[in-house]
Amino acid sequence: MIKINLITIKRRKPIQIPFAAIFLVIAIAAILVGFFFATQYMDTYNDDKKEQLKNLEAEVKQSLGKFTARDSLRQQLSTLESQIEQLKQLSGVDLLQWSEVFSTLTRVVPDKTVWITNLRIDTDRRVQITGYACAENQEKAEAKGAPRLTVGIQNFIKQLQENSYFAEVFLSNANKNTYEKAPVWRFDITCRIKRDIGSK
């Protein structure tokens, strides 16, 4: 005889493992661990940067001290240079001496063609020279056509312009004239005598 049990047997439910929750917990833990290490790294990085900042601030302070010392030395140098210039002006070491001026003027006057009759020097070192010029060799000059009486004046002006003691050289007047029956040119030249040896 066959017995059939019509009463159903209650089956056990299979155990379900929540893999999603486990992965979520692991991910959160990994994030927390990563955040912890990142925080530690950033703290170390910030400490390094703070140390570098302190070093830079110390270097800047040292540099500022050097810049201050340099500026102070420059100011002292400028003061000394100013005092040296004042002493030079008081001593007249750079001033053009009148003896040198007259000696030079004697040398620049062309021989045998120009002679000075009047020399006037004003307080502002302006000079007015009056003189006469004649041809060096009258017979040779006349043989060539006409006496070149202005050659002496031209040479005189050129000598003055090329000399370092004179500036602003101009021929202000030149007239034909006679001197002891010889044709001459009477001329007026103006110029300025420089104050300092190195002035322009």
C-alpha cells in the first residue's frame, strides 16, 4: 500500500549574502582610509611649505638688510662726491687758468699775417678780439691775381675753433683797410673762454 503525504513540508529559505552591502562597506572603508592618508600627506606637505615659507622670509629679511646697507653706502658715496665737487670748485683745480688762456691765445694767432690790437674779456668770459690781417707774402699773392688778405683771419678762426679752451667763435666784422700804405683787413672776432678744463 502506498502512502502519500499530502501535507507539504516547509522548506528552509536559503541564506542570502548581501554582497552589495559588503561592497558598500568596503568602499566606504577604503574612502575613509584614503582620506586619512591624504590628510596625513597634506599635513606633511603643508609643514614642508611652511618651512619653505619661513626660509624665504628669513632670506628676504637678510636681503632687505643688504639692500638697506647698499642704499646707505650709495647715499654716503653721493655725499662724498658732492663734497669733492665743492672742494674742487673752491680750490679751482678744474678751472681754466688765465695764464693758460693767454699762452694759448698767443700760440693760435697766425705768425706774420695777424696781429691783435685790442682784447676785451667780460665777466661772463665773453671775449672780443680786434685785430688786423695781411697777406704773408704780398708779392706772391698779387702775382696770383689778387691779395688774399682774409687767409690770416680764416686761419685764426680755425685755430680758435680747434682749440679746447675756446667756444662759440664768430667773425663779427671784417673791413678792408690800409696800414702804412699796405692793404690790410680789420676784423672783430667774438668767442667764449670755457670756465672748466673739461667743459664743452
